Amino acid sequence: MTHAYGKRSGVRYMTNGLKVYYIPWRPFLMQCTLPIFCGTFPIIRTILIREKITLVHGHQAFSTLCHEALMHARTMGYKVVFIDHSLYGFADVGSIHMNKVLQFTLADVSQAIYVSYTSKENTVLRSGLPPEKVFVIPNAVDTAMFKPALERLKDDQIVIVVISRLVYRKGADLLVEVIPEVCRQFANVRFIIGGDGPKRVRLEEMREKHSLQDRVEMLGAVPHAQVRSVLISGHIFLNCSLTEAFCIAILEAASCGLLTVSTRVGGVPEVLPDNMIVLTESDPSDVAEAIRKAITLLPRIDPQVMHLGMKDLYSWHDVAKRTERVYDRAMGCSDQSLLGRLSRYLSCGAWAGKLFSLVMIVEYLFWCLLKVWQPAEEIEEVPDVHLPQHQIEEMS
């Protein structure tokens, strides 16, 4: 269940029986819908009843639709699981606001999933969520899609690949300072940069200023289906992020046989073993030194061996199995009355707790009104889809 994308709204059927509801609400900022609290309750309630849902899994702390869906689901008595993929601070205005919203949502969540231990610790500190409710399940990579080139690249010219959104958080400003220094030290190095964003102008200005047009190639936005073709054209993958909960991009690069150079931030040190990555501080001279070290290590890197190592380390099938265990644990959580749930919200702060409780009381009364206005018995349930046996075997 998600918001509308362009002209895409309504119900769509995907492969393997996946059904997607594109709710006809348009995003207004950063692909997030306008928060309308109880405004989404009628349509979300209808979908949950129609589809005979037993558990609701919400994604991403900045998704207003996620927070609203989890709130409505808990009011209706469903078990809920929350997952997040980002790290946030504690001092800036945006983080303070987001942390309070997260505290409200997680006060009544059944279980939570995070992609790294750093991300788990960050959330437990920000939201006060009991650690025993939080599970760490890393992302994975499709190794069948991201595989090395059949022939190994020659080492006479070193190609460094950067694929990232060109924004401050992804270290675009750091990249602007690193590239000229690396090009000055190594005459046989060139860069391929894929991605778009507000910091692209700074990179283009840097390229013009240092006359690096023949050594820095700017590709613009790269569709995900074409990422592999860009990765296999390089030897080293460079990640300059200033904050990162996991960074799936370095998984894709390693699966394609590239040695990774990355800033030592967030959950990045947890992602790859030491023989696949060179970590560095978020300083231009340190990054340049890490690239020099990576270049000396290249003769010992076998892309095919690295790809096989990634197949052993990361698998979406393993992620699915571990997520199922979290679902089973969530379904085993005891049901609580409204009064029991309100006690959790009251513990969120002297003023915030009272406000959260008031919101949930209004939400509960609105649910009672919905049950009178449109009884659950009048909502038609959709029939179950039975997949052919060969599709079930392919998915298992």
C-alpha cells in the first residue's frame, strides 16, 4: 500500500501474486503525503478488511502514510511491525521533531526491524523503544543481477565509480574536494559519476575549474536496471556518505567485483569484510589516502571470488526467512485494551504523552463511528489467489 505515483493510482497486480494499492493521495514533499491523520482511516480500514490482513508492516520514519497506517492498524487491533533504513541526529530541529513522531509510533508497535546494529542503537536512544523489541536484519543484494564482467579489466587505467544521489548527506561536497587531489596524485585514474541532485552543479564547476573534463564523466541519473553496466566499467567504488544506516550500493558494487572505498560512518563498517573494503574518515586527505591504498590492493582482488563471497554473505531468501520469524513473534504478542495502550503513550513525556493519548482517544472514537457508518460485514472480502504449483516452487 502506497501513495499515487503520477497517473498511477488504484490497484495493480505484480508478478508472483503481489498486489499493490496506490491510494489516490499525491505526495507534496520528498515523496511524502500531507499528514491528515484520521483522513486516511476509512480507506486504510477498508483495505485491511477487504484483504483479510493479519499484520501491518510499515516502512521508513519519514513516511507519513506509514505512521498513519500503523496508528490505524493498532486502533483496529492488528499487530504491527516497523522498519527503518536511516540514521537521525538528536540536536537539530528536524531530528527533534522526527524523534518525537517516531516515539509516538513506536510506543505501540509490536516489533521493529533495523538494517544494522548502529541503526538499532540510534533508534533505541531516540525513541525509547525497548531493545528486546528490535531485530537487526541487513539488506541484501540480487547477486544474479549484479555480477562481474566476464573479462577482467586491465589495470593500466584505474576507473573509480561513484553512484549516488548528489546531495549533502551523501558526501557530494567531500567528493568535490577529493577528485582533484586524486587526479593530481594519479595520472592514470579517472572517475565515472552516476546520479543527480542539487550538488551536481558543484561537481560540474569543479570539473571545469580543474580542467578534468576528460577524466571525470558525469552520467546523470542512472536507472537501476543500468547500474550494473556502470559498475562493471570500474575497478573501485567510492562512497563518501556522511551518514548511512547500511548502504546497499556498496553491496551491489562488491557483488560486481569492485573494491570499495567508503567513509567510516553509521552502519557501513558492519556491511563488508575487511578484504572487500577500505574505510576512511570523512576528510579529503584521508579519502585520497584510502584510494591510494585501494589502488595498491587491486592486483590481489579477484572479482569472481568477491562475487561468490557476496553470494554466501547476503541473500534475499535469508532476509525473508528472518523477517518471517519477526512476524511470528509479533503475532504472538498479547492484545491490549485501549487503557493499556494509553499507558504507553502517557510515558512519552509530560506534555507529549498527554497529547499522544488525546490523539489516540479521538482516533478510537472515529473508529467506532466508522464501524457504525460502514460495518465490517458490508465490506466485501477479496477471494484468495491460488498460484500455480510451478510458481510456488520457483518462489521457494
